[in-house]
Amino acid sequence: MKINQKMNDIFVFLDKYYPDAKCGLIYSKDYELLIAVMLSAQTTDVSVNKVTAILFNKYPTLEALDNASFEDIKKCIASIGLANNKAHNIKGITHLLLTKFDGKVPNNEQDLLSLPGVGNKTKNCIESEIFNVPMLAVDTHVQRISKRLKLVKDNDSVELMEKKLLKLIPKERLIKTNHQIIWFGRTICKAKNPNCEQCELQKYCKNYLK
């Protein structure tokens, strides 16, 4: 893949400031990450880590989660958004993992998407983080930064953004770059009050150039 000057500058910047970027969700088992990513919809990783610490400490196995009451699971995750739907998803995920997938997170796109609350972003995250498959999870940070740096158009769908970014980012650094962009969005290129003076990509940013 031929890398243009803009993308090269972006990679140099990301490697300089986020050389060891990793997943921000805390987990010790594969299914814990699956649940955590599902829970992260419309909330922050920090908020998710707080509730999963409570949830997984109280129910340390898939079997324990499967046997837990819906109301108690909902109580454990009550501080994050959409707790009612997400509690239902947890119950559905744990039951299916135990009854259909031998207690293991499936390494198969169709099977992953069959789990409650698992969409394309969650599927991509699981495939890249757990199974080391070169994928791109287009979350809100990736969307925002890609638009600001004019890598995609403002009205592009998430699916189209993913296709465009896959053409710009070499396969061998997809997973690393994905994490780097997310951390860049958390620390510098924030949705509100971005720290533009700390950024070395100002000449490419449409927001800054305004």
C-alpha cells in the first residue's frame, strides 16, 4: 500500500505520542471483553470499567452470570446508559455462549453478530483484540477525527468510513492505529474543547483551519 504524505504525517504523530496504545477496557477473560464492548455503546470506557469491576467481581464466571437475575445485573450496571437493554444483552450473551458456543467467544463473524447487542463495531473490536485479526472498529473517536482530518466526509455512513479508512491504513498497522486514534480522541482531539495547541496535525484539520 502506497502511503501519502498526510497519512505518513498522521502515523508519525500517533507513533510519537501513543507508541503503546492499547484497549482502554479492563478485562481478564475473552467474554468479559465482549460484554464490556457491548456495554460501551453511548458511554465511556471509564464508566464501563467501573461497572464491570462490580459485575465481574460479583459474578466471576459465565455460569454465575447466566444464573444471576436480570434485576441484579441491571443494578450492577445502573450507572451507565441503556442499562435495561444492556442487562438483557448480558443475559442473552452469557446464555448463548454457554449453550451454543461451549462457553467460548466465537471466532466467526456470523456467530459474533448473532449475539444480543453485538453490532459491527463490537464484532470488529473482538476480532482484532482477541483474535488479532486486522480490523477497524469505527467508534465515535475514529469518526470524529477522521472527519476533522478530512479522511472521510461528514455525511459518510459508518460503513463507508470503514471502507475508506481500510484503504488508507496499511493492514499490518490497523489494530495499532485504531487504538492510537481512540487515545488521541480521548486526550487531545476531544469532541468538546480539543487541545489543538498540543496537536501536530493542525494543517490537516478542517476545524482548526476554520
